[in-house]
Amino acid sequence: MSRSSIDSRIARTLFLPAVLVVAASCGGGGDGGGTTTPPGTVARVDFTAPSQTMEVGQNMQTTVRYYDASSAQLSGRAVAYSSSNESVASVSTSGLVTAAAPGSVTIRATVAGVVGNLQLTVTLEPIFFIAITPESPSVLPGETVTLTAQPQNALGLPITGRTVSWSSANPALATITQGGVVTGVTPGSLYIRASASGRTDSVTLRVRSPNTPSITGTSSVTLVPGGTGSITGANFGATVADNQILLNGVSAVVTSASSTSLTFVVPSRAQLPCSATGPVPVALVANGDTARATMFLRVATDRSLAVGEYLLLTAEPELLCNEFAGAGGKYLITAFNFASNAGVRTSFRLTGSGQSGVAAISTPTQQQASPIAQRPWVMPETPQSRHLRAHATFMGRERELARQLGNPHVRQRAAQRSGAALNVAAAIAPPAVGENKSYRMRRTINSVSTYDEVNFRVVYSGTKLVILEDPASPRARQMDDEYVKLGQEFDQVMYNQLLVFGDPLVVDSALDNNGRMLALFSPRVNNFTIGGLTNQILGFVTICDYFPRVPITLPNNTVIPACPSSNEAEAFYALVPDPDGGGYSVSFWRRIIRGTLIHEAKHIASYAWRYYFDASELEETWLEEATAQQASEIWARSIYSKGAKQDITWSDGPKCDYASAGGSCPDPAEGILHHFGFVYDHYVATETKSILDDPSATFDPVIYGSSWSFIRYVTDTYGQSEAAFLSSIVKVQNDHGVANVASKSGRPFSELLGMFSLASAADNYPGTNLTDPKLRLASWNSRDLFQNMSTNLFRSDGSAAFPLAWPLLSRKVSFGNFASSESDVGQLRGGGFVVWELSGAQAGPQALAIRSSTGGTPPSLIGMTILRIQ
């Protein structure tokens, strides 16, 4: 496939469904006895079907193929079908089998006298459920009621011809005949069961007392959790133990009782469901029967939000129940899991209840794809995105290498070499342009032990970067101008941008001590295989280069292990253009390599400062990759001539990322849109994604968008300045991940993640004017970018690369009671969040709460934000 025809690689992976065909056994006819059949004569018939089992009533198409004695497939012959038992299964003239009754059957296909056999087993359709009516039967002692039972299949359709047997779980309370006639014996509740073909379902039968209780009055005060209430009436139980009070479905403690009155203690807020203030059902169970009434109950904490105001709730008492007494409008709600790694998963529900509220609407919903309109250009491949997905695999191997090698002790090595403190040793002159230098190159991306010595030519030797070219490059000695431009951009622009994080050359005196990074361009990188594919990774750096080539024993007897392929230098390894060999053109290589260089150089800065402080381990992957993405973002902003917190739009510069050169885009480079490609992947599946690493799952490359966006938000919102915050994260010894970000921002992760989730949903929300800086993604206008990505970027086949104009899926709910499908959240990952939009006509107070999946106390590490936007 040519490079120009490759589809967009921004996040669009296609999965093709597998088709499983089970071959049935087959028999043959023919001459037998070793007689040789002439060519073209049928010698074998293969008779197959998708399955060797069927259920009564099912149809299944079979397949017949026939061959001559040399196994050449034949065609054009008539096929005759037959069944060994038509009462079990029949077969049509086209080979369609219809199952009629349980049993075994042989279906035959005969071609030119040669027979293929297909053995099938037919079973009864399984019963999925037995529907019993009435659903809530009741009788008095001595009375009868007749129940009916209807077996159903998995689609809820009736199944006929099955025998149903009945049984009573407690014949002392009620009996039942095999005709379904129930007779009440003694007051109480019991299960009545119906069974058929191995399936059993039941209903609860209540045998009522002749002395049915009744409620004639209730206490007039508004009940509150922990308070007391009272009811009066007739036929109550004579003692406390003879009565049960259910307040809004929850059992209350009865404190005193007589046959005409009782008092009780209202359950706690955690025990009660979160409901809007108003009447709730009260049930008195006594003498084997139930009396019902309503009482006024207040469970919730009163809340009031003006447009633009928000709540951040993370403590259990705050989450239990909140009430909004307004007149409608629109609210954004997020729930988030602030566990410190994505492996901690939690299920819960957002409960919503209102007094006579409007019925809720469907969930989740998403905006429709932008119409296919006039296409400014066809979106090319996006190798940055493909590179980062491959890079994720490579980084996993680097983390394992770091665990194996331990700490390179660069401070002690530098002191040992120079006899002085770090960075005091005399500098070594960098290689000069035109000079040939030998460096080690891995033979495969997977191994640091096998390598070749490669003789590179120095093409550029600047103040902070030396660029070397492998003479085996397809365009060797034809790329000098491009390498010089790249080197000058690094020295004059990128290096200063990297200082925001920390000097990548801080431990140079312990390595090659020449005051420069190396950039080694070689076709070997083009040919490295990741995931079975070549040309996947644009460039990389490795911690191997911080270790010596042979073991070193320090004066304190510490042994620094060796990494054989090390170049003992701050080195960046990258691919080269190879348009004639299926690789990138020179112009396209220039478009993509610049952002790759600064991203990878940021990794060098991180490694260097960890080793400068003699750290025990490297930064967590999600945060390391997020800040490396920030480095390429800072560089992209400089291309667009924009700074931080400027709400950058499509027309400010990102429109040129994938545009052809010319006009307003004279030197296009892939800057920020691959970041937003990964954010898009996160948004369309936010309920199953996270900004954090999941140690129990495969690495998820969406962190190149989600984690970057999170750190960008924290930098803009909580950092004193971009440089101060980012350098504080990088220049550390043993702070890692969530703890690192929380300590440097001065805010708990629960607040950082909660506000980020809310800002992600609220950023540039149409028709709003949110002035609080915490409610926006200050540097990037995400809605404008996604809208234009959807409108302007297409694959080579004409399909939209980003079909949704706004990909952050939210659950749409209306004021009133939420259905379980709208409120239940299953297995949300640490660092993940869910978004709701609440709107509609508000007929009364609206209650909102986070609860466990069963309605109890909210699970730990789950928080909620609520923002009124209209």
C-alpha cells in the first residue's frame, strides 16, 4: 500500500468479526476398492454447517463442496439432500435444515452418487424465564387464588408444549395444586414456585390476616433522619416485636407499640434512599398484612447554585443526598474515581429523584457526525499517533529494563571521573561537521545486548545538538540542509523550551561530557519491528545510554551494571526518509520529526534529573508521557505564535497540522492535533478510560491525550507559572505519579481530577459565559478544535476521520426520577469520570446523590461535581 493511500492513523482501528465454521463428519461413496477415478469425477463430498447442534424451530444453512481424486474443487453438479429422520429435522432442496423435535439425525448431501454426511443433534429451546401471574398474589386464610405460568425464551416470546409443576415454599402458610390453585392457610408471606424443563421462578404470596391493620393518622412534623415519627390506627401488633415500619422502603426501629398506635426512629441518611423533600410511602406490617400511608420526609442537604456556580463533593456526608429547589435550567454533573491508579475500579450510581418530575430521557447520547460537506483536503496518515502507540509498547520494555538495571549512580560516576562535584569535569569537544564517529545501534528494538558499531557522519554540530547520519540511509548526503534546519531549530527554539522542565544535559559530565545531545538518524530505526510491523516508531531514547558499556565498581563497592549497547550519551535515535522504499518523503518526514524530537528530548530531561538526584526509580508512565506531550505542545504553540491560556482555536494554527504546504501554511508541521486525536479516543469512551496507568491491563495509548490534557489543565489552573510547575514535577528524586502532581499543585488529587472532569465537559460550552478559570481548559478551545476536526479532516476513502463534532459522551437526564440505565455506573477506573447533563421542566425539588450500586453508603474514592450552566 502506498503511503498516500494509508488511512488516518489518529485513533481509527478497525476490528473484523471472526467467522467460525465447524466441519461436520462426512462419508463418501464412489467406486471404492482402490479404483482410480478420472479427473473431473466427484470423489469426495464435504458437508458442513455452522453448528452441529440446533434448537427446535431453528433453521440453519448448510454448505456442500465436492472434489475430485486430486482434491481439486468441482462445481456445476446437482446436489440431492435427505434426512434420516424427518420428524427430527428436515432439509430443503437448497440445504436449509429445519429442526422439528429433540433427537439425533443425519442429513445427507449426495453429488454424483457420492454422499456427505452431517450429524446433528436437536434440543428443545431453553426456557429463559417463567412469567407467573398475578405477580403479587394475596389471599385470606381459607380463600383461593389461581396462578398461571408461561415459559418464555430469551426474547420474551412464549414457549408452548412444556409441563409446569407448582410447589409451595411453606405449605403451613399456603398450599397449591398442580393446576395452580392456591389456598391460604395461615397469615404470612411465602414463595410459590413454578418449574419447567429445569427452570424455576417464583412469586411472593401474602396470606392476609382477617384483622387487617389500618392507618388513620400520622405525626404532622416533617421527618428527618434520626428523628422520631408516630402513626395511629387499628389492628396494630400489640408489642414492638409484632410490628415493622418501612419508611420509603427502609426498616425503621419501632420504639413503642399498642394495637392503635406506635412510634419509631427515622433511619439515618445513609440508610434512606436520597429523595426530594416531600411525601414518601410508609408501610406498617402487622398481623400478616400491610397498611400504607405517606409521611413528609426531608433527607437532603439544601443546595442552591446560580448560573456559573459549582459544587465539588468528595466526602461521604456531602454525597449522601443534595436537593436543588429551582425552576429548571441545565446542570453538568460529573462523577469521578480518584484512586491513584486505574486498576482500582468501582461501581456506583448517581441517584436522581424529584416530586412529580418529568420522565427522564435516553442514555447515553452522542452528537451526530458532521455531514460530509465540501472537503478542503484529504487527511493524510498521522504517523505521530501511530508512533505513540508503538512508543507505548517500547516504553513498557524500557520500564522493565529500568527495573533490571537499577540506578546508574551518575553523580558518583561523575565525581569518580573528575574528582570533583557533578558538572565540574572538563568538557570534551563535540564532534565536528564532516567527521565520522562510531556509535552502537541495536539490531532490534527489543534487545539492548545485541548491537552493531555503525560509522556515522556528522552533519550538524551546534550549541546543544549534534546530528549524525548513517551512510546507509537511502538519501545519504542529500539531506544536509534539512538536518541543519532541524539542528538550528533545536538549538534556537526547542532547547529553551526544554528548560521549562529542566536541562536535559544536567548529567552530561557523567556521560560523553560534550555539552550536547546526539541525534542519530539511521534506516535501522525504519526497520525496527513493533507488533509485527516495521516503520512504526519515528524515534526513541533509551535509559540504556545512562549506563556504562561494562560494569563499574565505585569506591564504595557499589557495582553499576552494564548495558552493552549504551552510547553513554544523551542520544535520540530516529528514522530517515525513504520514499522509494515505502517510507516517508523528505517533506513529510520534516512535518513529523520535529515534534518527535522535542517529545523524546523531554524524556531525556526526565531521566537526567531523576539520575541527578540519584532516584530509585523513574516517573510513572502516564505522567512521563503527559509531560513529554506538553513539550511537543509548547513547541506547537510557538509554531502558532500563541502562548498558554490563550484558548487556541483551529484557525489560530492547528488547521495547518495536516494541510498541504502553501498559502497560509508555508511550513506545515504536525503540532497539536495528534494530542486531540487521543483526547477524542478518550472522550468517546470516557466511562471505560482513565488518565492513569492500569497495572492490571494492557497499556492504553489514550493517555497521550487524556493525561496530557489533565496535566495541561493542572498547569494552567494550579501552577504559579508553566515553568515553575513543570520543573517542580521533573526535578524530583522519588515523587511519582498522582502524589507528585498533588504535592506540586498543593491540592488533593480528588480536587484536581474532579475539577478537570468538570472543565472538560464545560469548556467553551455553547451559550454560556463561565468566568471561573477552573471551569475551562484555558489553553485550547476544545469545542472549536473538535468541530473543525470533524468538518475538515477525512480519510482517503472519504469517511470522516472524527465523525463527532463533540465527542465527550454524556448521559442525558431530565428532572425527576432517574432510571437505573441512566444512573448506574459499572467498574469505573481510577482516574476515570462520567458526565451527565440534567435539564428539562422541574416540577419540584430535585435530589442528587452518589450511592453504592445497591443504594447504600457511597463507595470511597468516588466524588461528584455539579455545575449550573443555564
